[in-house]
Amino acid sequence: MKAHFHVDVVDGSKVFLFAEGKDFLVPGKAAVAVLPHLDGRRTVSEIIQELAGSVPFTTVLTTLRRYEAAGHLAEDRPDLPEAVLAYWDALDVDPAAVTKGTPVTVSAAEGVDATPVTDALAGLGLNTRTGAIDEIPAEGLSVVLVDDYLDPALEHRNALQLAAGLPWLLARPGGVSPWLGPFLRPDHTGCWSCLAQRLAGNRQLERYLAGKRGGRVPYHPARAGIAAGPVALAGMLAAEAARIVATGEPGALCGQMVTLDLGTLETTRHPLVRQPQCPSCGTPSERDPKIVLTARRAAHTTDGGYRVDPPQATFERLERHISPHLGAITKLVPLGAEAGGLTYSYVAGHNFAMVNDSMDLLRRNLRGQSGGKGRSEIQAKVSALCEAIERYSAVWRGGEPVVRAAYADLDPAAAVHPDRLLLFSDEQRAGRKEWNADPAHRLQQVPDPFDETVPFDWSRAWSLTRDEERLVPAAYAWYGHPDLNGHFFCVADSNGSAAGNTLEEAILQGLCELVERDSVALWWYNRVRRPAFDLDSLDDPYVDRLRSFYASMDRDLWMLDLTTDIGMPVYAAVSRRRHAVEDIMVGFGAHPDSRIAAFRALTELNQFLPSVEQRDERGETVYLMDDPEMLGWCRGAKLDREPWLSPHPDLQPVTVGPSASTDLAECVRGCVAAIGAAGSEVIVLDQTRPDLDLNVVKVMAPGLRHFWRRLAPGRLYDAPVRLGWLDRPTPQEEINSWNVFF
């Protein structure tokens, strides 16, 4: 009988077998009669002979087969303690396969005590050996112990394992939270290089300090540790290693790291995502910049824009990328408390792996979080996840395909001059040193003039307007590009960056953002009075509940129509506090479907509320942000001094329009045509990372305006006059002194 069962006989005709979570009843007097003979010291023939005269041999055989078929019997017991045999029996693992299986070789980095692990392995009857960390055994299972997974010795060990095509198991015994796994299998899981790339990216402070010391690896051994940690990890590791040896299956640690928090006794799984583009285990490939739009109908159109998959399906696909150690997303948490099912906001932590000799950039990276909003909790979660992956994907890694050349040596019909993308005025360039020195302008930095004779990297993008390849400055398109270390000629930002389940979905999202920010810039910097948007026309109970919620917070709520000659509906949702300090908040939304555009504006406004909703004992706002521009706006902006924030009293309110086409490719083509008619071109750079289950693009439209302060001549001044919003262009010196602060 297998060792993990407790056995009880009732009424001489019932055998009860019970173990942890497993209960069985074997009825019949023959089952009772056979039971005392299942002691591991008799063969089947001996059992039949000993029961001869009391139980027919055919009945004995039938009873034994019943026990065997139910998984109750064991054969060929190795010399192990009864409790160990019971453990393997409970897991349905043959203990003999453990003791007679391939050896386990333990290699430990300098300073790491392997004794707890080797003792635990030997205690389970495993053939245990020790080896050097820079050598791989010819057979069996390799276990490597380090004090940090970014130990430089692991790079060489990884190369050896990949070259030999052999798997290995990684562990860190020390620290407050010991690490076990992943079990790395060449051509099946990611390799150590995949792991190191994610782990290093999540150590932003350590990367900064390593760079200051002239290094490149944020090696960070844990200083804390108690004996219980290595002992606990050793037991878990030995059990898993023995199971791998016995079954040949990698099990729960295959491509997964498990952390054990000694303070809370919680274990957490951290999936290791294989990177097809990994230089060690993958195949980096040159991506064709050409964009081919494919007809695809959006099935989900109620919240968050046009999506081919519902939010829950997208979340389930992306959830594996959340981990503080191995994730492209370090965390996903709610921002404040939701109020009655109206205001859902989430933030996702970035893996924003940029090394730069700048304390301000480091501070922004450490605090950096991607925001998500929605009418439902799942939509807010997915929105935050997608934005975090979008930003992660746009970080320069060094393997992206580029053309290295000076602008003067390129065909001007193919290369896009950065000035056409940035749109800073000559006056801004001339006063940039004084402007940039002001801490309040850290989001509004003005770069140096572009030198057309200096070679720079150019990324290959695709013009949807001209259906041909275009070259755009890589330093503009990617975060942290090294060209900016020597020449600060541009600013990389998220304008036009977007993510989607499909390429068409992502491009449409990027176009919506470009059009939205262009419309906001024309309205904001010219301080133009625009008509109201009639919230009642949405005919949605959510609007009534939202109004009541804002009123309960002693706030007003209204919306403005900012739609321009491009034709895509763009709205601003505005709210002020009925107080001496008005804490005016603004949210924007744009989409070909006016209903979606309106709800986007409302949910973005909701997203900002947690920053200004708390009060102290005097009723004054407790701000949850420290950006000087935003604080200055909240404390200083007043509706009576900024009438452009309120609806034009002489213009009829705009109502919700008809539904738009749900074909994503059709929507994109329509937007491209409208932007072309407004005098601009649409260019798309595909930034999708093959390991991230999401399409990411950078959409650019030279000439459309960013909503940050970019005051070059052009559309900012001409379009409001052409649209009849103004009688004359606003002189630069009369442009709104308030910057858009987000």
C-alpha cells in the first residue's frame, strides 16, 4: 500500500483509505483480507499462497487489480524514510525514479553557501554533486546558486547552457525574499539574457548608480538574510529538483520564478517571457517598415475606443507581463477609491530602462506611472497596462534598425526634418537657456538647434499619406536614444504613441491622440471661446450619476466642443471647485465616434480627480502631486479670469453625432485623408516588441500641434482664423501664458 494513506477497516467488509485531500472506499471482504499482506515484503504469488484456502486466487488477483487500478499500490520501494516515501506517493511520483535518476549538480557563486541545498537534495535520496559555476555537467540536472540574478558570471554560464542545449535551474537563497527558479530550457523558455534584460530595467536607481561608477550592470546582492531563508528555499528546491529528475518534466518552475516573502510567508510567481528578439536565444530580425492596413471590425465599442477584443480578454493576455522583477510592467494598482462605480482609475508602473546622468530624469522615471481610466474597473486596468507597454516598447534598446547619416546627406523628400515635428519658434530657441533653467518648465524643455551636418540615427517609418518609406529622427521616436547625449536637438515624448490589439487599432488610437492634442493646442494657446457640448444629448444614465457625484464634491461640470477642420470630434470636459481655490481640472477626448470622444473626455477628467479631492481640517485641498506648473494652475487659475474655459454664450451647444464606421482600417484611412486635407502627412513607426502581446506604434503628423508649448509659425496661428474662431492670428507675445501641464 502507498505510504501516504491512512487505512481503516469498518465492519470487516469496508476498507477506507484517506490522505491529504484524497478519500477512498474499497468494499468487500476480499479487500479486507488482502490488506494485511500489502506490506512491501511479499510478491503477488506469496500473497496468493498465504490466502489459499480462505480467498480464491482469482478473487485475490481481482482485488489486487482493483487496488492497483485505483492508484493505491506501489512497487519496488527504495530505502528512504517512510515520510519521504509518503510524500512522493502523495504526488504520484515513483520514489525509485528519484533515487535512481540522473545526478543533480549544484554550482554556487563565490560567497554563497550551497550546503543547505546539497543537504536537502541528499535527504531526498538524490545523487548530488557539486561543480564550478563556469562549467556545465555532462549529464543530469544543473542547479546554480547566486546572491543576485545579475551576477556577471551568469552571462558566461548562460552561453554554455545554450551552446550545449541543456536546461538549468537558478536560485537565490539569501535576502528577505529568496528566489527559486526559473527552470531554463533552451528553445522552450526564455534564457538568462531575457531575464537579465527585464530585471535590470526594473532596477532604475541601481542602473543610475552603476552608470555613475562607470559600470553597466546593476548588480545588487541582498544584504539581509537569516538561516531560515536558505533552509526554506533549499527544501522547496530539493523537492522540485527531485520531481524533475523522477519525471523528466520541468513543472511549476518552467519559465517561472517563485519568490518567498519570509515576512509574510507569501509566495508569488513571476513569469519569464521569452523574447524572440533576444541576442542570446532569439533571432533579431530587420523589420519591414511598410504598413499594410487590413479590414477588421471593432467588436468592442462601448468604452476605451474601438477594440477588436473586450477588455477582459486583453487583460488576461497581458497579465503575465506584470512583475516587479521580470515584468515589462512593475505593478498595477488603483489610483484612489472609486466612487459609486463612476470613477475608475489605475496606474501601472513602468519598466523604463534608461540610463542617463540626470537626477531629474531618474526622479521622473522612479515616479513614472502609466495612467488608465474607464467607466468600468477592467477598462481602467487595461488602459493602464496598455499605456505602460506602449512606453516600455518605445525605449531605445540598441538593436532597432536605423540609417546613420547627416540630414544634409539625405534626400529631403525621404527624411523628415526634426523642426517639422517639434515646431519650436525662433524666439523659443533664442531664450531656451533661461527657460530651461526654470524648474517649472521641466516638461516644456526647448532643445538646441538641429545641426544638419552631424550624422544621427534615422528610423525607417511609413507614410500612410504617400504610401512610401520615410526617415524620422530616432532620437525623436525612441526614449533614451544616445544621440541626445551629445546633441540635445529634440525631445522624445508620447504624443502619437499608442497600443492596440491589432496594428490598425493602435494606429487609430495614435491618430486620435494627435488630433486631440492639436485641437487642444489651437483652443488653449489662443484662449478661444468654444461652444458647449450638450451632455444631455448622450442620453446615458451615467451622465446623470456623474453630475450628481461632482455636485456632491461641490464641483461644477461642463463640456466644450474643440473640433477643428480635421473633423474628428474632440471635446474638453471641465470641472471647477466652488471655492476660492477652484482646482480647475480638464480632461480631453477625441474619436471618430462622437459618443466615445465625449466619454473619453469625461473619464480622463475623472482620472485627475484623485489628485485634488482630499481636504485638510480647514477644507483646503491636499494635493497628491508636486509638479510646480500643475500646482500653480490649481491654485491660481480662476474661471472669471480664464473665460475661454467656459462655453461661448452666443453659440449653440453641440450635440452627439451619428455613429462612425467600426471598420478600423476604414477609420484610419478616413483620418489620414482628413489630416492630409488639413495640410499634414501621417507617418507611422511600428515599435511593436514581439514578446509583449500588443501592437505599439508612433504616429506622427508634421505640422499638427502638440499641446505643449510649441510656438513656431503655422497651424497654431493660421487655423483659428481659417476656421472663423478668430479675426486675426494671435501674436506670439499674446499666446496664453499657462502651459498645458500634463
